[in-house]
Amino acid sequence: MFREEFMKYLLPGILIILCLCSQAVTAANPLTAADDQVKIDRDSSQSAEPVKEKKGGLLSGLKSFGSSVVGFVKDKKDKVSRGFNELCKIVPKLTRIRAFFKQKTLSDKDRKKLEELAEKNKHKGWPLDGDIANVVNAHYTNTYGELKKALESDCNWFECDVRPEGPLRQYAPFIDGEPRPVTAHDSFQTNGMLFEDWVRIVARSDRGIKVDLKDNSALDGVLAILKKYNIDERRLILNINITQPGSGPKAESDARIKAIRKAFPGCRIKLSPGGGSSVDGKYTMAAADRLIEYAKAAGKPVMYAMRAEWVTPELVKKLEPYGKVSIWNSTSTFDPTDVAKEVERFRSWGVTGMIDLMSSHKK
């Protein structure tokens, strides 16, 4: 019994220690340090040239002693300063350890700052009768910095990824209550924010809201928060992942679709094909059939989230009668040098949904 309890808490303990150690390694990374000039701290009493003995009596001795003291203090001051700067880099990451169990709420000061930005740029919002093909999407808005940048931009839709808070919460039985939704792309990301804080801010901007549900257990909380802040369903896209043919539930019995349509009958449900949906780098027609099954069960408006490098004209033609095809990419696998040209190519295939292409190439 004791062994089982010990093993239960061993993993989170090791992970936290690794988090701390990784910061120390980063600070001393020889790859990043290689570009820095090597600085040799030298006491001010030292010189590059040999020092010749001079006669000076008491006055000379006092002067030499004073120089030594000044050099010692200056040397220590530099070291303390460097240490403090390194500590400042590490502390924000250390303070996020709490988020492994429970996400903190934005401070009133930080929230107010973003709300003011949202109000200031409200004229950049999404018109309720807008054509979804004209979306300019801010793909990354999970963190405070990403959301601030998006609010200052001309993007008219904001995308966030949502999971339940506290990746190590299950190992802390003393924490009561259901985990709340947080903005996080990866399971161990802790620098996001509470989804409620995110929605409260974005709602004031009149931008469209695209929620990519990374963990199905967060759905009920997501819907409740969107309802609380009166998000108009015409400014809402909820993205869910679906399984491939032969696995998972039948589309008409998927509880997620029923919950979404009950809460927001007119919002856009975006369907992302799951693993195994491609062969030899292209989507299969079996994957398209599964998407169509879900599109029929969900009812319009529906979109499909299709990777740019896997989609084909034939697939677009098959899917479009049942919902709008949208295109997205990761620059690690599809990195266009001319985004406008790629958008034109997909439109020529009959793509009528949003096209959200990123590029690492400078304009």
C-alpha cells in the first residue's frame, strides 16, 4: 500500500525537479553562450604589464589598498548583478509550477490592460453577417503575450486551444472541485490562462472566437463560459477531433455534437480528421466519408480542418457539398514562400472556408 502511494506521487515530483534543472541547463547552454564575447574579470589592481616596484611610503600604500578594495567591490557587484539577471529569467518559470496543479487568475491590472486594448480595437471585429472565407485568423493566442499581440493586430478571429487545468492535478487529492478550462496547446503547457479570463477579454473586442478542443473533458466548462459571456454563435467556431472509420462512436451518437448544438445551434462546428486519415501524404477518401458522416449528423454550418499538404482537389470536391473546407498549416511541414499564391490555388479547387496559412519567410 505504501509503495503504491509512493509511486503515485513520484512522477510529479520528478517532473518538477526536471523543470527546475532544465532552466539551469538553459542558462548555461554552450550553444547560446558561444556567440558571447569571453570576458575575463580582472581585479583593478592587476595590469596587463608587469608592475615595477616603486617607493612611495605610507601614501602609496594607502592608495594601493584603496584600489584593491574598489576592485574587489566592483568585481563582486558585477557577479551579483549577473546572478540577479539570471534569477529574473528563471523566476517567472518557477512561479508557473503552481499551474501544474491550479491555474491562477489574471491580475486586475493585466486583465484591465488587455480589456482596454480590446475596446480600443473593437472596430476590427468580425461582422455578424461576414463571409467565413474572409477570416484573418490569429493562430496563437494562448498566452498573455500572444493575446496582447493579437488584440493589436488586424486579425478578426482569435484561436485558442483548450484543456482542463493542472496536468499534475490528479496527484494532488487535496485540491477540490472540477478542473477549469485553460488555454494550452500541449498537455504540459502552463503559461496560458484561464479560458474564462481569455473569453472575458476577447468578447469585448467583437472578434470571432475559434476554440480548438484539445481534451473533450473541457467541453462542458467551455460551453458554460461562452454562455456566461453571451458570445454570439455567429462569432463562434468549435473545433473537435473525430476518429477514423472503424473506430470511435457513430457520428449521430457523439455527445459532443449534441452538447454543442444544444448550447449554440448556429455556431460553426469544425471537424478535424484524426490519426490515420492520410496515406502516402494525402487524405484518403475513407477519411472524407467519415467527415461527411459527421457533417450530416451535426447539421450546417460545418467546416473541415484540412492540412494544406494533405488535401487534394478531389477531396475538396467531395466534401464541399456538406460543409466548407478550411485549410491550415504548420511551417515545419508546409512553408509557403508566397501565401497569396497558395490561397489562390486552394480557392481554384473550390475551397470556400477560411484559409489560415503561416509562413516563416519574411515578406
